[in-house]
Amino acid sequence: MFDGLYFEYPKALSFIVVYIACEAYCKLRSSAIYFPNAQKLTQETAGISALMWILKWSSVVLLLLAIMSPVRDSMLELDPGEGYDIAMVIDASASMRVKAYDKALPEKSRFDAVKKIVSDFAASRKDDNLGLVLFGDHAFIASPLTYDKNILQTIISHLQPGVAGRSTALYAAVAQAANLLKSSIAKNKIAILLSDGHNTSGSQIPLSVAMALAKKENIRFYTIGIGADNAYDAALLRYIAKESGGESYGAGNALELKKIYAKIDTLEKSEIEHYDYTFKKYFYIYPLFLAFFTLLIYVYLRNRRGLL
């Protein structure tokens, strides 16, 4: 509750010395009446006098706390928007149902292993704007660019192989990545294209057109073929990467795929300058209100009882 709380004017506490001095040497002079049985009267008023003393000192201490100005700093970090915009382009064709890609979890499908690795990669890119493209018989945008990694990870967790059809529309996937990133104003546009097959879809988009769209948007492709060496079109993936200024990789199992994503994460690490702003939240109003309240009770009782 009090974490980070401090006093803006701690030296104001020295005012209590002035008050104590006044209490000791600046007492009010008043006439006195002497009468017998004074001891009995003193005993009857001892309780109310103690309460008056507590109320008086509570008012003084609370007022001093208010003058010292308790405050807490709140930090706001702003980024200048120099992060990367990244399209994660994933093969969701029927062949991704093949199991035993992850040797540690042989009962899981290839697609399950990919989802876990891609989700972890997304979580690691805290300063970047990420989107998701799936492709099978056709390609579609499963998530637009977003900084909200929780939403993106939720979408990834619900994906299933075959959701986009049985075939592999690689050309359409390249074009759809360009479509996803065309509204981006970032200086760095990245697409990570993962596939386990050849372009077998009857897409109407030629490769030359798809690459032209990607070059127009200045997108750098990192392509990843997964599975056996002859299972995917390595030459095509190398061509897409080379033409865009990226790199091409092959991953025979989940461990190799994880290492590739870690390497890409290192190669394309955004350097963000953080601007920190401090906002002060003041709490003097609370002791000030309590001081007013206790002082009000003190004055009321003093006037009612006629006590000094």
C-alpha cells in the first residue's frame, strides 16, 4: 500500500519543534478559582482531558504530514515507434497433421510444435507489431498487425491444421504477407514464412506478381522449410528469401526450428529508445482531511466542556 511513497518536503517535520516550544513557553494566562474538593473534580475530568490531548496532538501531527506532502511517482514509458512490423506466415495445410516432429512429444502434430514455437517467438517481440497469415488452398490474414501479444497468442492456440484447406498456396502466402504489411509505416518490415510442402494450390497469383508486391512494400523474407529435405520446395524458399534480402533455413525437427526462430530473433532485434515520464500522485489531502476532522472534534469538546 505504501510502496514508493515518500515526502516531498520532509524538512517540514522540524515545525513540530516550534509547536512544542510554544506548548511549553507560550501558555495562555487565565484567572483561576480555588475551591475545596479540587482533587475529585480533577479525577472526573481526567478522561476527557486525555481525549482532548490525543485530539490536539493528532491534529498537529496530521497537519504536519499534510505539509510534508506525501507523494508517489508513477512512471510512463513511451517508445518512439522504431520497432519492427512482422508478418508470421504459417503453412496450415493438411500435411501439417504429421506427428513426431517434436521428439519430446511424439504424439503431437507438426502443427502443434509450430504453434508453440511461434507463440513463444511472438511473446519475445515485446516492442514489435506482429500479424499472422495462414495458407493452405488459399491464404488469409488470421490476425492484423497488433502489439497485443496476448490476443495474438490466443488466436494461435486455437488454430488447427487444414483450417485453410489441404493444399499449399505458397505464392498466395507471399502476396498476402505483402497485403498485411502494406499499411505499415515502419522502417523495418519482416515476414517469416514457414512451409512443409511445395506450391500445389491452383492460385491465380503468379510468383512474379507476388514477389513484386513484396518488393514494393520493402519486405524482407525469412523462409523456413520443415520436415525432410525433399518434403518442401527448398529452391523456391531460397529464391523468395534471396530476392527480398532475407535468409532461408531448413528444420528437420522441432528443436532445430526453435533454434532458427531464436536466430531470427537475434538478427532482427529492434533497438528501441525509451522515453520515461514521471507523474506525481499527491496524498496530502488525506492527512489534511483527518487533521480538520480531529481539530473540529477538539474545538467542539473544548467549547462544550469549557476546558482549556
